[in-house]
Amino acid sequence: MFQAEEEALLFQQHAVGENSGQFEETVHPYISKVLMYEDPIRQEAAKKTVPVERLEEKSLVSLAREGNFKPSKTEQDHAFLLQLLFWFKQTFRWVNAPPCDGCSNETVGQGMGTPLPSEIQYGAARVELFRCKVCSKITRFPRYNDPLKLVETKRGRCGEWANCFTLYCRAFGYESRLILDFTDHVWTECFSQSLGRWMHLDPCEGIYDRPLLYEKGWNKKLNYVIAISKDGVFDVTKRYTRKWHEVLSRRNIATEQTVSAVLAKMTRECRRSFASETLSTLEDRDKCEREAMERDLYSTDDAPVSLPGRQSGDKEWRISRSEIGSDDNCSLSCSSCPVRVCIDEHVTTIYNAFSSVLSHFVENNVPKSGAIELLKILKGILGDLKKSPYKTRRVSLNSVPNNGQKIVHQLLPSIGHLLRVLSLKSELNTDGRVDIVLAGDPVKTSLSLPVVFKALDDMIHDLNNCDNFGKGSFCLPLLKLNRIHSGSVLASGEEFPFGIVTSAFDGIRPSKWEDLMAREVVG
């Protein structure tokens, strides 16, 4: 391998001229693009479209699932970034051919059109034209380069996806880079304080921290991978390959010395107004990054990792680009997984807390129909509670229909333990109204509510199918004693964002959607 590297460098010296023009012309325009991410107006426009509290809640719940109920700000920031990636993946739309503007039917490409002034205003120097297969109307697809417009349209291909997502990352304060792959792809890197390094994020695929995705999953023949940010321009190709000798043989635009010199000049331009202290910090980090890439370049730690081919884009288009990968059935983000700690004692506690509710039914001779009605009312109350902001959850029992309020108030003593398990409590107001409110950590409530809904559904189903309703009908504890739970969790593969391995033990049936014939889950 080292011999191949030497030969590639020797060939490069003789075959490639010292003219840096082509390389510089390719990279330099992206500097002005990334500077748009620093615009407060663009950042504010992006932030307004994000359900911040919902993503914050999801990020804290994801940490709590692994037992981290008191995360540091660094850990919270890292978890929020991942939720931002998953949200963006679900929100932004990939465009193969846009639907007809007139009748929404399928369209077929008709070549390029002349951009209108309103399109040029947002950087759309290229406009693709598509003819409707039904009404023959022409639909325009401007390739906008201004992320402000992309926040509005929420559609495009990899260029638009990475451009817009990087703005979102900057809007929330993450140090971010736009990554330009000369073999026609774009993605994002963010500096993770939690990991202490730059982290790869591909918004098109919804994948993070898998830099070998392109070479190993897509079978891409990489040559130059360049990171562009407000702080400088860097060659990060070595992060994305374990075949440097092959990559070197394809780097035929300029010599390595020329590439290094051009990028150093661009970086000096970006940093010319920086304070000396800031410069020193950045230079130290640059050095650490270079050393890490050199160290990882020949690593074999990631050799067993299985990565998928490209998922975004029409299948025929992916095949034409040879990015389908070796295994078309390999699912999104399929990879070897880290060992995760699974914390799920709350599941057992919640099910056991229902014993007092069932005892109330039996001791008070509540008929089956009445018990079912009560459980449905309780589910409705908790459903309304779940819809309220997670930090200030509150629901009034007055929202229950009049014919059910008296029964619910009678039930309150028996659900006291259940409420405490959910970090909730009942609260009597001065006007006599009873509310259900938070009594502790709101994250514990967020973690537990989905389990309660599943438990209620189970009990309602069981009661509906119970012929002889009474004390002998119940077998406590409700939770099956053979349930696998807690401990360290390892799986052969997982799908982001929903297939996090800890979901196998979260007590919620809808999250068990992965094909266990293709996944091995070990608890």
C-alpha cells in the first residue's frame, strides 16, 4: 500500500502541472456560500421553522433511555444536533422530478431553461424544466443556492439539502462546515464538543458519524473532499477513505503541494481579521485534526462495519451513478452498533402501578363496561397532558365530560401511585378544580407517557376479551415476568432515527418495527 502511494505521488509529479487554477475555481465560490450561514436574518428564519421544544424533549429522552437524566450542556447539544438531523431528514423533500404545478401529476425532464430575475435573486443560475405527462404544462425547478429560499421551499437534491442543513446547524450555534466532494456530492460536518472532533452528518441519508459511507457503502471513487467554513478551507479527504493509495492515483487536478498551498491561502483570507488568541486556538485544532486523520487512515477498527449504498434519489439515477452499493437490501444507516446501556426500570414500575387501579375496580364492583370507560377517560386525560409543553405539563380534570367527572374524582386515590411513577400529581385549585401537573423531572414524564398509553391499550384490550370480570380475572404483576430488560444492549444493525437499540426495551410495541430476521438483538 505504501509502495502504491509513492508511485501515485511520483506519477502525480510528472503528469500534473503546477497550475492551481482549476482546483481553486472549483472551491473558491463556496466560501461566499458558507458566509451566508453567518447572516442573522437567515439564521432567524431557519430557527423559526424548527419545533425546538419538541427536539429538545426528544434529545433529553434519548439520553434518559441510556440512564443519563442529568446530562451536561455538551451532551445535550450533541443529542439535539442528532435530533435536528433526523427532523431535517423527515421535513426536507428530495426532488427527482417535481410534480406538475398545475395538476400535481408526474413530469418528465425537458432540459434547461433561462432563469427569471426572481430566481436569480436567490442564486438559481440553473433552472430545470419538466413537462407534465397528463396536461403538458411546464414546471420549473430552480436550483436555488441561497439557503434562505431553501428554508421556504424545503426541497431539492443533495446540494440544496446540505446547503440548507448547514445553515440550520449554524443557526443553533454549532461550528459547521460544508463538505464538497469533487465526485458530485455535498454534506455537512459539525464540531462535536462531546466527541472532541469534527463529525460527519449527511442530511440526505439521515446518517451521522459514518465517514466511510461513501467509499465503503456507495463504492464511490473519491479524489478530493474539501471542508469549507467561515474559519477556513481544509482537505479532509483522508477522513473519508481507507484506500489512500487509490485516492492519490485519482487526484490529478493539481499536485499535493499545490492543493495544500491553495487551501492555506484561502484559510489565511478567511482568518485575516481574527484575533491572535482565536488564531492560536484554531491552529492547534487544525493540527490535532491532521494528526487524527493520519492516524485513522490505516485503521482497521471499522473494517467489519456494514454500510448501505445510497438511499436518496431515484433508483435508476443511483444505478447510473454507481452509488447503489453492493447490497441494495442493506437498510438506511445499517451499521455495526456500539454497546448501549438500556435503562427501563420505569416500564416495570408503570405496569405494577396499575395494580391499585385494578384493585379499585374489583373492590368497588365496577362493571366491565365501567372499567373500560374509566381507562379510556384516563387515557384521554394523559393524552391531553402529553400535548402540552413538556416543561410545564398541566391538564384539568374539568375537561372530562360531566358524566365522567364524578367517577374520575373517585378514581383519584387509586391512581395516586401511578401519577407519582410518572412524576405527576393531582393539584386542587382554589376554585375547587383539580389539575394533573408535573411533580418532578419532566423528562421522566416524557419517557414514561408512551409506556402508559401502551399499558392502557393492553388493559382495555384484555378487559374487552374478559368473559368473567372479577378478582380472579387479574394476574399481578401485569408485566410478564420473562420480559428481557435493562443491562448492556448490542445489535448487529440499527436504523436511525427510530431503530436505536434501546427501543427494543422501551415497553412500547409500535417501536418494534425492525425486521428481526435481518437484525440480531441481544439483551
